[in-house]
Amino acid sequence: MNTFFSFVANSIFSWRHRCVALLYRKPLFNFFLSHTTNTKHVKFKLVLLVCLVWLNSTAQQATWIWYPGDFEINLANKMQNRRTDRNTFFPPFWKMDAHYVLMDFHKVFDLKAPEEITVYAEGTFNLKLDGNAFESGVNKITVPAGKHKINVKVWNEGSVPAIFVHGKTILSDNTWLVTFEDKEWIDESGKTSDISATKWLNAGSWNFDSPSQLPSKFKLPTKPLLAVNKTVSGNITLVDFGKETFGFIKLHNLKGNGKISIYYGESKEEALDAAEAMTLDRLSINQSEARDSVMPLSKAFRYVNIIKESGDISFNDVSMLYEYADVKQRGSFTCSDDEINKILDVAKYTLELNTREFFIDGIKRDRWVWSGDALQSYLMNYYSYFDNPTVTRTIQALRGKDPVTAHINTIVDYTFYWFISVYDYYLYTGDKKFIEQIYPKMQTMMDYCLSRRNKNGLIEGLSGDWTFIDWAAGLSKKGEISFEQLLFARSLESMSLCANILNDKSKAATYKKLAADLKAKVFSIYWNNQKQALVHSRVSGKQTDNVTRYANMFGIFFNYFNETQRQQVKKSVLLNDNIQKITTPYMRFYELEALCAMGEQDYVLKEMKDYWGGMLNLGATSFWEEYNPTQSGAAHLAMYGRKFGKSLCHAWGASPIYLLGKYYLGVKPTSAGYTTYVAEPNLGGLEWMEGKVPTPDGDIELRMSATEIKISGTCGTGTLKFKSKSKPITAVGDITDKGNGNYELVIEKGKSYTVTYN
Amino acid sequence: MNTFFSFVANSIFSWRHRCVALLYRKPLFNFFLSHTTNTKHVKFKLVLLVCLVWLNSTAQQATWIWYPGDFEINLANKMQNRRTDRNTFFPPFWKMDAHYVLMDFHKVFDLKAPEEITVYAEGTFNLKLDGNAFESGVNKITVPAGKHKINVKVWNEGSVPAIFVHGKTILSDNTWLVTFEDKEWIDESGKTSDISATKWLNAGSWNFDSPSQLPSKFKLPTKPLLAVNKTVSGNITLVDFGKETFGFIKLHNLKGNGKISIYYGESKEEALDAAEAMTLDRLSINQSEARDSVMPLSKAFRYVNIIKESGDISFNDVSMLYEYADVKQRGSFTCSDDEINKILDVAKYTLELNTREFFIDGIKRDRWVWSGDALQSYLMNYYSYFDNPTVTRTIQALRGKDPVTAHINTIVDYTFYWFISVYDYYLYTGDKKFIEQIYPKMQTMMDYCLSRRNKNGLIEGLSGDWTFIDWAAGLSKKGEISFEQLLFARSLESMSLCANILNDKSKAATYKKLAADLKAKVFSIYWNNQKQALVHSRVSGKQTDNVTRYANMFGIFFNYFNETQRQQVKKSVLLNDNIQKITTPYMRFYELEALCAMGEQDYVLKEMKDYWGGMLNLGATSFWEEYNPTQSGAAHLAMYGRKFGKSLCHAWGASPIYLLGKYYLGVKPTSAGYTTYVAEPNLGGLEWMEGKVPTPDGDIELRMSATEIKISGTCGTGTLKFKSKSKPITAVGDITDKGNGNYELVIEKGKSYTVTYN
């Protein structure tokens, strides 16, 4: 608590952290409330109250604002165009959208007293008060008392039009409205047009809270890191940073005349293989005075191999600037099994490295934003950072702009994951405003999908569509694939849910019906009673023989099977070694989720130790894009037909974060933003475990051993569900006996519960 | 001929003019052909032949290329955001689109010998040969003999991705293909995806024919111009440039410390009215050494009023840099009436001033691209510059990009003019490639229009739509307006014609049927037998009483009336003074066109002298946005509720260029690109007239007096149509008697005809 308190205290006096402090207003308030019944520490609580009053007084704060999605799309363009492949610029192969170049921002204020405001803009702008423009160069005006409308219209081709407006009460924030076409013209008599049909959205913003913090200049922060080992042999310097990392290599006191090449390696083998290393830098040096040289592009590596190619060059050290996203770890998990703790540490580090401007797939190769990969990062994020901006930024970047000319990342399944991720986000965060703003783009994206159904009303990859599913040898992508229909049905359900949130009843009904029809079709077409499973596909109207895990495992946690089918699928597919094994952590995520959803936590724990533990045993310092335990040696590094093609730090490798939070601590929201939630802890063979699950309003803390469960939460109303052989005991609250050894306890916010059970 | 010959000769040795010379290849060849039967000037013809061979050998020339429309959209953004209103930045109120930020360019070459190429790009790029990328920094490679594919992929957020590739035979030009989404990915085995569904367009280009001539740096040329009068009185310097002009004011030997304001005026009244002048500059000077100072923004003016506001400032002269578009005058018209010649001169100057990066509306106020205004400029252009790039650039800029979120310029009628202008362009130029490239955008634009019909299948302005029609006092915009339906029907016909050009038979039939149905509806709803006219509108299902000129005059030259209706409309509307008069040159354009189409050239000539002559009598040096002969004094300057709101140099004021070319010289294409055409000259009361009408392959020259018609053309096959009381005589060709004193003569290309008639 002292740490937390001192953080809050520091925040008060630090402008830089003020916005972070603001995030803590609500948890702080909850904390305060939960302790008002306790009479101890009166002085401490007084200070707390002062903090709260101060935080509320400064809650109104100006921030840079823009058209929602534009900063995100622009930043994604910048980031995704930083990929290089052996020193070649390697951009994405899908459409990259651009920001709107002309933007109108406005808000109406009702002032008690006249107020001076200052306006900053990224771009050429004009400033209007009640429709009257000021001359160019004026950015400080006094707004008289009363009701007044302020407009700022900004044009910027090179970067996103953005404004920062700062007065006593007039502040730019996301309550301002924006449009890319105000449709406000003047007729020959001087009369202004009717603008009632102009469509406005709420401005987008993030954390650019001072005039000088320009959104266009955004860069991730860096910090210096030293190498753990350096060996020099002739012209070759091999540097080891001890573990997978990401950043800018720095050569110290570089001087001389000649050429240097720097080969980066996630493995030692890669760094040492000048012909095959995936990334590299070439330097031409001509400087007689020694000076430090930082590479222009950040890269992923553990090893760097610096070769003096020609001339006479010297440098006396190599270090790096570690580049990271400034997100805070809120979730936690510790347990009695050290290997699991180690796996979780490496998983967290893997997610940390892949959490950058956006949730990316892997840090070495493409560093792009992929919808299927991102969805998993979102889910892990809900059990670690609970950082909404990184989620919404990624969702916006993936969606880009209309018109829709291809699937997201060109991948059919990735479009579907996108829909699903939007509803997931709402469920975890309760951020209705985001749904409201993104809904039009959800509709046009769904129109695109609906327009691409085949004559049977099913999704079947058309020319130019990538049907991905998974990296798996020999996996058929032909015909109507059951897995794609399941994702499509779930997407339609997500659309229906989002339409309902926004009270668009008619659309909600339409999407619901489409989903129900498709689900019915899925079972009539793909369910095979003999195989007791959904088959993989239908080709030319005929069910194929093949059963794969994909549709079957998604069917489990989508809750599409009846209980009989669930048990059949578990046996005939999930626990059946004759069904093609999954070798990517990407699909192991869902496979293990399906098993957890069926209460197989004991089994999954062993699988986790086996699979993720297997990578650790091979020396992994972050988790990989693909891991096939049956392979050995160099095969672990190769992929895409290239010797070092595989990414050794891939976000989808970090899924234990999600599995342990959702299925062992067992905490998940049951209504938006954790207004209600369940905690259904499952030790899965562990002696004990403890951890925190973040929510929009503070954390849910839980500790479980074989005989005791402790739980408290600062948000919503939870239901603790657990089994006990004997009647469990609690000092706070009333435990309900649900029969068959099942018990439930309602968890009210601000209260701590200790349940004794066995 | 000597001038022409020396121009060709010079061109050979001037790289700068080479592209211009290339434009003359075809006319030169035609000229050569037409003189091969003549044995004179053998030496001259030999030189001509050498020129031709040389021109053909250099026909292949590299040029900067981009995604078609992107340079245009970007340039339009720049130009349209140069509007200022009393020193306030004043941007458009419609959506401004941005260029695609990531672009792939490619072409397959089949080389006889290895060839070195150099690649230049605007943006970060990679270069691939047969799918294999070179390292960054490589822009010079050798392409081996045989068949090879070259790709250049460019990313640029600030300006349009563009490339310039230069080898012996490998040259960037509009035969290269471009896409904003290549959809080329690599699977886990290293296999490249199927890209057969990727959509490619031909690259866009213009005249950036050297590596250093960057498209992003494009600026119109300027030349110095001196003032004709300067009066100094205290702190005020009033400068008169003698006539309406456009450019950058230059203060010579400016020095001192203080502030200056410059007020621009199209009229002396405006320049002298510091409180009401529409445009102005403010300068803060602090320089002890005298130096020339050129204003950063070009402006429209005849007068400038320079006021030393404060401090001690001196300058010893004021001049300007005249900014202009480098287009060549090809059409001409001269006649026996000096007033008409003067009107045409001022019309040409008016069009010259408004022909800039695009065809704009007027040079003073908004300097924007407006579809209705532009269509008239295109038509004038076909009888003057015949400059295709300015037309297609304007069409592209107006259309912007998908999705369509509003009408073009937000104006319903302006969307319709856009469709019509595209087909017009094809008819005059025969540029099928342009139709092919713009057709997808025509379809989505038409989808938008079709989606906005009311329950009766008619266009009725929705909230946010601007129904413009014309600036006319009290003109009703309510309900279903007949004029809009006519334009809509014509647009559908244009769509059908374009679909046919591209062999899209099914769409062609759909659009044709929609047009026919709408036309039938127009006559059943709006035709009033008693009024012998189309009424103005229907409100709440009831025909209104009002008859306006708009629908009726368009019905004439759209050829929508039967002969009886035509004559009725002429009498009851066009020549009926009780119908509200038109006061804008904009609609006078169509009114006079309708009368000309009915053979009323004598009447129209008088109207022209009266209306345009009227402006000249009031001292106009360019033609105005609006002219109401019944007004006087200051009323001629006011508009939009502002004292000097009216533009005194508006493109739509220049229509005599079009009327005289199309309806007096009487030349117009009857099939695309003047493959066939008619010349139906009509003196309209003049003693004689002569002139040239440009075509894609040289000019059609015509001279007519009361007794003689001379005609020759270097393109297509023409039909000269004329009336004669006695049997006309020609030495070349055979005149056909069409009865009733009507005669026709077929005009073959390269031949000259002299017809004697009376």
C-alpha cells in the first residue's frame, strides 16, 4: 500500500504522470470507500481524501485530439513500414489507408465568465467563434460569457490534423465533435446552409496532454541496456544481450573510414550467418572524431554480429537502447509450481516485447499488426495490462478505412476475429463509446463479408482471399471450411450484440437471424455422427473425411455444442492423438482454452509444462511462433523456406497469461466492464495460487489453496463458484449450496472474503 | 509554315521541348502525307521526313508515374486549401481525399540485350527484379536479356508515391501497372500467393519527364509583369495592373521596421476598402537591408492598395509575378464584328486566368474546383486549348475517392454534370483508356445517386444535399425538381454509353433502361400542355405552377423533346420575357446553347453583344460571375451578402468561346475523337468568320463568307452541312443535294475544300 500511496503522492506534483494518476482516481476512490468503516490510520485517510479532491479538480485536462482512428491508422503506417528484410524495405501487401487531410473540430461551451483560450494545431488552421473566423496567426482569443461555439478547422497532408485547446474550462478532449465534411456553405444571399445531416463523431485522443507533445512526433520511450557478453575475433564482434530483446544498437566511440555490417540474430546461429540472417544494417563510416552511433531502426535480437567489412574502423563498446511501450503490469499470477511461474514470466516478457505502438505478431520479422494475433494479445492484455488504448488503437489500425477492398490482412478468418474482438473489448471494458464510434465500420465490414458468401450462403475463399486457419503441414484450404463458418457465425453474433448495445434493434435482429441460420447450416453440413465431430470441410457439395481440431475446439468455447456433442468432441478430437497435432502456440491457445472450458485444468497444466516448458528447456528466452517438439536443432529456427525464418518472440506464444487468469484464477466478466463477473478458481493440480485480475475499476484479488479461498474486488458484483466436499465457511457473506458439492458466494465490491473449504 | 517548321527543328535539340514535339508527331505526319502529292519544296519535305524519323526514335521517354488520380487529388488539396478570406485560411466544406500511401508499380519487359536502369522514387522504396528485392540504397541495376518483371514499391505519407525509371528501353510511363494492394504474401513453406485477383490500373502520368522534375514539387510557372499605374498618397500606395490578373505581388527594395497591409481588389473600390476587401496580406517587416519581397500566396486583382500601417518602411516599386498554366491556344475565331472579336478576346483571357492546376470557378474568392463550372470549362477547352490533361485532372480531382459520402461539391446537380462531362470528354478526345480507368468510380458514384432516389424513383434533395441549379432570386429548391431529373436521366445515358465503350453490355442495358424510364416519368410528371413547357417542380405529389428556363433549355440540347414540343418550348419559354430571366453567365451558357441548337444564331449573336458587350461597356477586363443588366454601380460588385463578394473573373463567363466554335463555325464530333464530325457553319448575321477547331489529330480550319466556305481538316471524316439558294460549286469532292436548299460535302482528312454558294 505504501508503494501505491507514494505513487499517488508523486503523481500530484508531476505533470508528466498526472494523466496516469487520473487513471487511478476510481480505484483510489474505491480504496477510500472500502476503508471508511475502518477507524485506523486516520491521518493516512485524510491525505487520501485530499488527493482525491485534487485529482478531481484536475480531472479536466486538455489533450491533443483528432478524428478517431486517424492517429492510429497513421501510426500503424509508420510502424508497419519499418519492416526490413536483409536491409530491404519490406512494406505490407494490403491497402494502407491515410488520415483525413481536412478536419473540423467543434464544441459548444456555456461560460459563466469570459475566458482566454489558446489554440495549437498540427496543420494549417482557422479558428472560429460562433461562425466568425479570426485572421491567420491568431491562436489566443477571449471567449465571452454565455453560450458559444468554437470551431477549429485543420488541414494537414503529411500528418494527422490535430488540435490542443487550453483555457480555464475550455479544454480539448474527446467530448469535442469532429467531421471530415461539415457541408457548411453560404448561398448567394450570405445565408449558411442547413448542416443537420452532417455526421459528427467524438474526437479521438490518447495521452498527449501538453501543447508541445505533438501526436505526429510520437515515439516509444527507450532506456539503455548493456550487453552481457562480447567476444572480439579479428574483424568480428559478437555481442550477446543475454536474452531476446528489442531496440537500437549503439556503437560507442565509433570512428575511422570504411564499412561495417551488423547482423542481428534471435539465435547465435542467425547472427553468425551473414548470408541468412533476416535483418542487418550496413554502415559507411567516415569520421575522424569518435562519436557514439545509434542505428536508425529498432530491431529484434539477442545477438548482434558486427563485421568490419573494409577500411579502418574502431568502436570501443556496444550497447542498446531498449524500446518499449509504457504500459503498466496490473495482473499477476504466482503459484506453487516454479516451472509455471517461469513460463508465466517468459510469457509476460514475450507479450511485453510484442506490445508496442500496437499489439504486433512478432518483433523480428514483419512487426505488423495481424488481426488473429492481435485478438490473442487483447485477451492476454485483459489479464495483464488492461490497457484499453493499445486495444482500441490496434482495432482501429486493423480496420483502416472504407471502402473495404479486401479482408483484414487479406485473411478471411482475420476479418472474423476482428468482429469478435470488438465485442470482447466491450465485455471486458464496458467502453460503449468505442462501440458507438466503430459500429459504422463494423457494418461496412460485415456488408463486405455478406457480399462474399457463395451460392450456399457459406464463406469460401475467393481468389485473392487468404484462408489461413493455422500454419500446419498439408492443411486443406479447399472448399467450404467448417472453421470459417463457425467464425462467421460468431462474428454475426458479435454484430448482433453490438447492434443491441446501440439500440439498433432491427439490425440486431437481422444479424441474430443470420447467425442462427448459419449455425444450423454448420451442424447439418459438417456434423458427422460416426466421427462424433465436425469435419474439416465440404468440397463440391460433399463432406470431406478429414477431422481437424479447429472447428471442434472453437465449437466448445463458443458453446455451440450440446452436452452430448461436447463430450463426444472432447474424446474423439481434443484428447485423440490420431487427429493432426497443433504445432503453433497460436492454435494451442484455443485448444487449451477448449479443454479448460471443459474443466480439464489438470491436463492443461501438464500440457503447458510440456509445451512451453519444452521451449524453455531449449533455451528460449521468449516464446516462439511455432514449436514442434518432435523437431530438433536447426529445424527450430527455420520457417517460410528460410533458415532463420521463424520468429522466436511471437505474441501468440504468451497465452499462459490468459489461460492462467481466465481458467485457473477463473475470473471473467459476465456483463460489460465487470459490472458482474464470476470467479471460478481451479488449482488444476497446483498446491496454491494467487493473483490479481485487473478490471476497469481496480483489481480482483484471489488466493486459493487446497483448503482456503481469499477473494476481494473493487468493482462490480462477483460470484465465487467452487466445489467443496464439506460445507464451506466464511465470516463475510452467505454461501449458497448449489447441490452436488457446488457452492456460490456473492462478492460485493470493497469487501474481502476468506472461505474455508476442502 | 516557317514558324511551325522552326518550332519542330528547335524541338529536336531541346530536351525540354521534346515532349511537346512528340505531341506534334501526328499532325506533322498528316501534314507530310497531305503534301506528298505535291512535288514542290523537295528539300523541305526531306527535312520533314528526317524530323519524323527522329521523333519516332525518341518517342519512348521515361516520365514520373503514380496511381491514376492520386497526383490530381493531392494537387487539388493543395490548390483548394490556398483560399483565404480576409487573411483567414478558408478550406472547402466537403471531404478531401488523400493519396494511397503505399503503391506497387510493375511491368514485364522482354529485352534483346542486358540493360542498365536507374530508379528514382518519391518515397521510401524497394526494387525487385523477378520478385527478388535489392538492398536499400540500390537504385541502379542491370536487367539481363530475356523476359523480366520489375517491381518498385513505394511508401510516402506526405506526398504521392511516384517513380521514374530510366534505361535504354525500360522506361516508366503509363503502360506500367499499379496497385494499392498487391495481396502477395508468402506461406510457411515460402510459396508466393496467387495474385490473380489483384486489381491493376495503368499508371497515371503527366509531363514530369526528367528525374529532377518531382511531381510533389509541381508549381505553375510565373512571369514578371509591371503595373500600369501607381499613385502614392501618404502611407497609401495604389497600384493598377491595367486589367484583371493573377499572381504574386512583389515589393521592390523593401526595408525598415513596421507593418504593412496589402488589400487586393478586382475593382478599385474593393482595393480601397480596407474593411471589406475580400483578400489581403499582412506583413511584419524588420530588415535594415533592402530586398525584394514576394508574397507567399498568389491572388486575383487588378488593383492593390498597400498601406504602411506602422513603423518606418520603404519600398521603391511594386510589380507582380503572373502565374499561369502552360497550355497552348489551339482554337481560334475571328469575324467581321469587332465587338464579337473583343468579347472573344476577353472570354479567352477569362478562361486563361481560370485555367490553372485545374479548371476553377473564379480566381478571386474560392479558387476551388466545382463540377458544374468545370464542365463548361471543358467544353470551352475543346474549342480552345484542347488540353486533355487539364480536363482529366479536374475530373479526377472532383471525383476524389470512394466511399462516396456526399454529392460532388455537395451539390446534387454537380454530381450529374460530372457523369455527363466524362462522356463528353470521350466524345471529343476518343480517350478510351481514361474511361476504362474512371469507370469503377463512375459506378460507385451512380450507386450513390440511385440509393438516394425518393419513393417515386426521383431525385429530391435530402438533408445535407445542396440543390444549386443557379444563383437566381427566389428560385424554389423544394420537392422534386424537373431540372434535376433531366440531369439524372442524362447521367444515366452517359453511364450507359461508357458501359458500352467498355463492352459492359449488361450494365449498359441497365443504365439505358433506368434512363428511359426516368425520361418517360419526367414527361408524364412535368409536361404541362397548357403551359407548353416542363414545369419547375412537383411538391407533395402536385405539379407546381412555376415554369423556369432550366429544364426546358436542357431538354432542347439533350434532344428530349419532339419537334412540336421543341417549337412550343422555344416560344413559351426561351423567347418569352415573362419567364424569370437568367442573370448568370453560367446559365446563359445553356440558354444560348439551346437557342443555337434551334438555329437562332442571329438572335444569340445579338444577345451575346448585349450581355457580354454590356459587361465590357462597364469596363470589364474579364467576365463576371453574375451580371444583371438592370443593376447599376456598386450592385455589380456585391454578392453573398458582401460588398465585394462577386467574382469579376469567373470561368463560366467565357462561354462565347464554346458557342462561337460549336454553333457558328459549327464544328462538333459525331463519333469519338473526331473520327467523324460535322461542320455546320452559321454566320448568324456576320459578314464573315474564320477559325480553327482543334481535334486530337490537328485542327479543322474553316472560313465562311456570304458566298464562300473554305474548310480543311487533318483528322477523321467530316460532313460539311450548309444551305444555298443556288447549286453550290466545289473543285474538290462531290456536293450532295439534301433537298430544300440543304447541301452536304464529305471532308476527307488532308484535303482543302472551297465551296462557292449563296
